[in-house]
Amino acid sequence: MEKSRIINAFVVLGTILKELGENQAYSAKSAALTATEYEELNELIYREIHHNGWFTETSIRQAFREISAWLTMEQLTTWVEQYPSIQQEKHVAIIMAGNIPLVGFHDFLCVLLSGHKVICKLSSDDARMLPALAKCLFQFEPELEQHIRFSDRKLEGYDAVIATGSNQSMLHFEQYFSHVPHLFRGHRTSVAVLTGNESKEELRALGEDCLSYFGRGCRNVTHLLFPEGFDLNRFFEAIVDLSDVVNNKKYGNNYDYNKAVHLMNLSVFLDNNFLLMKESDQLFSPLAMLHYQFYVNQTDVNQYLTQHKNQIQCVVGQQFIPFGQAQCPSLMDYADGVDTMEYLVSL
């Protein structure tokens, strides 16, 4: 199947996702779907909230906007042209996580635009949105129906596997899929490096990096590196308007639980009534809590980043990914730093 036809279908989908992400009413830009079909996608967002308490209207629409930013003719064409054509079409199975909405969409896009066929094994936490979007793709380009398959049973008929999950899941991946070409991804998290010169707006944007999707994504910041002497109240004051996060039942339960545990253990921690902070050199922190530590010089920062480089997804800061952009990866920002397209075209 010609890649240009696949790209055209995704570009149309991108227009739809942008409209939905911005919560716009049906318009001429959405005309690839009928008004009824467009409204059905809108209703899917509200139904999804009841299937998964971690998914909110805000987070789903955010995911739609971020994905739509990839799906332009210029970006997709430029991206795909960097890779050679495949020698032989394969069936690639994707085992998707369900921690944030449509978290496996990039892999889905990669497989199709590399020229392979995709078999999707969806997480039960996010099993409805991607099939609905695939149905749209079938309308825009009917031949894609022969290239996309969803499986809710034992995976069969695959030549290669891309699997994402927890470190514990990795053991199962190795057991079941090590006999075929595979790309496995385990648990990672992200770090912020501050200089002390950050503006209130930058600190507020950092709060978004920590709390968007309730901190459940691998690109969410869970560990902060502050220069020695940094006033932590500056950070708390800058993110006060993000306090609504605690009203989500699941997040609120994690906040209450972790607060209770640390109180019972007489641990020293900071609390602003919706986010806990604890001084620790541990990279990973529990939900509703951030770990932080102070550094003396750049050598300290470099040593920490080097020590944990295999567990860090991205680094946010004035000299790194801009504050507020952690959850806005480009097409070329591959998970775990492994070029998914390169892997696929080499099969």
C-alpha cells in the first residue's frame, strides 16, 4: 500500500482530533465525518471517563491535541522520508500500556507508516478509543482495514513484537516473545533540573510536567534537582492553581494514602494539600508525591543523570526540554531513546 495514501488518511484524522481536542463543534474541517459520526467520537470521550477513573475529559482531549500535532502532511512526509522502504511486509504485534490515553498511538503510527501490518493488543484500561479512531481511518482509506487488526485473545500470526509495560511485565514479555524480533520497553520516569533562575511561569509549567495525566506517564517528572538554597515555596506558590488535581478520586486516594504512610513513619515531607514532596535521591516517587534533592554544582547533576540514564525518559529544564513540554514529544522523540522506525524497517 502506498505510504502517501496512509499519510493522507492520518492527516484527515489529525484534523478531526484537533477539533475534538479543542472541544469544537462540528464544522467544515470535520466534514470527512458526518455530524453524527463526529458526535459519536465526542460521546466516546465521556463514556471513557466511566470506564477508567484515571481518564478525564481534560486528559483525553489533551492526548487528542498532542497526537493531532504530529498528523500534518509536512511532518509525516518529512519523517517517513528519512527511512528506507521495507524489504518485506511483516505482521507486527503491539502490546499497549493503558496508563495515559492512547499511549500506544505512536507505535501504531510507526508500524503502519513503515509499511507493515499491525496487530494491536490493547490494555483493558484503554480498549475503546483506538478502535474508534481506526474505524475513521477505514472510512478515509478503506484498504487500511486489511492492515489493522485488534486482538482481545491470545496473539497469533505475528512476526515481531513491540511491548510496553512495567518492569514486572518485562519478565512475561521475555518468556512469551523472545523467540521473535522484539522491542521491549519497561518502566521509566522523567527528571527536572532547575537553575534557580526560573520564572513563575516556568515553575508553573513544570507543575504541568509533574501533574498532567496525574503523573502516570513515563514523561511525567517525578524527581526534581534544585540548586542548593532554592526556596521550595516558590515552586508551591507557582503551581497553586493546579490544586484541582486532588479532586480526582483516584489521585486523591493516592495523596491521602501516601500522606498517611509518611505521617505514621514520622517521615519529613512537604505538603501543599494536593502534592507531597520529599527529599530523596530515589528517582521514582509514588503517585501524588515528588522526590527532590539539592545539588552543589553541575558535576552533581551530571553524575545523577548519568547514574540513572537507563531509567530516565526525558529531562526538563532551561538547558533541556523546555518546561511544560514534557508531554509534547515530537515524532522523533522515541520512547527509551530507541528509534522505533529504524527497528521496523530493519525487520
